Amino acid sequence: AQSVAQPEDQVNVAEGNPLTVKCTYSVSGNPYLFWYVQYPNRGLQFLLKYITGDNLVKGSYGFEAEFNKSQTSFHLKKPSALVSDSALYFCAVFPRNNDMRFGAGTRLTVKP
Amino acid sequence: DGGITQSPKYLFRKEGQNVTLSCEQNLNHDAMYWYRQDPGQGLRLIYYSQIVNDFQKGDIAEGYSVSREKKESFPLTVTSAQKNPTAFYLCASSIRDTQYFGPGTRLTVL
């Protein structure tokens, strides 16, 4: 079965510290991988995607994600967190011949 | 949220009533999607449409219906057959691989 896992429901970091939000997937073939962010009572905003090429993908608002094929992971990272980064983050995979699959989401809280 | 609009933002429904959620996009995207979001469950696909006058059931289509008469519009009807309709509903459209989302409609059944 094709699936996406975000093993942490909640991630807490201090402002200025690096942050990592984890994502692993179980999909056959070479899927496209995405990160979205959701602020309260809003829709999802696209952050970045990996299709092919360099394993480190840079996206909006200083976020980046590292694709690791052997570990089937696509962790979201940022070198220095901001309080305004506090939101709900979703990892998603698009198996190309199927529908996009979303993880359950990770709530990031950045404390001043 | 870009060029995708959803209305209303909040919707209250009595049990036994059908309600229709609006989704419009001006991005000229061919594909459109409806998702349901519940706390701790991520997004679940209700229906999607790859082209006008065609749509497919997603994972949780029971109790919902859609139409796609125009490229710009993909309304979702929540029928009385949907047993637990209280949720946040998100519409998306896509071109190629990336989906872009509307601001959502929060439906509450009273």
C-alpha cells in the first residue's frame, strides 16, 4: 500500500534554532514528493517539491528538504526557525499514476 | 491560496439537509480536487476531476456528489447520506504535478 508517515505529531523548537520535520514514505517507483504548510483555518500552501536531480531541494520562506532514497525519507529543514513558522506541516507523495497521498501532519511550534 | 476561491468560509447545516460548497479557480487548471480534513488524519480525497464533464471517486466519496460543467468550477454537495459531515473541506486544482489549495470551508452540522 502506498503511504506517507510523519512520525511526530508535534515538534517544538526555540526561535533561532534549526528545525527538522520528518517524513517517510512507502510508494513504489519514483514518486514526486511535496511539503505544504497550513496556518489556522486556511488552505494548504505549497512549500517545495522534489521530482528528480539534486537531493537537497530549496523552497519558500527559507525551507529546504532532503530526499534520501535509501531511507525513503524527505525531511523538511530550516537552519534558523522563526516564531512565524509555527503552523501545521504536511508531507505528500504523488505516485504519478495514482492520487496524491498526504501524511497526517506535524504541528510545529517555535517559541521565542 | 492564489486563484482558488471557496465559499462560504463557514457553513452550518441541520441534519438531513443537503448543502453545496463552491470552488472556483481562475488558474486555467484542468484538474480539480476535493479533500476532507479532520484533526489528526491529514487530508482524504473525496472526488477529483481531470477534465470537464468527467470526475472520479476518491477514497471517501460516499455521501458526496460533484459536478464539473465548467473548467473553472467544481462544486461539492454534501448529502444527508453523509453520516459525519462536520469537517474542514479543501478544494485544490493542479497543472501537471503540483496542487494548489483554496482557503477551505468549515462545515458544521447542528
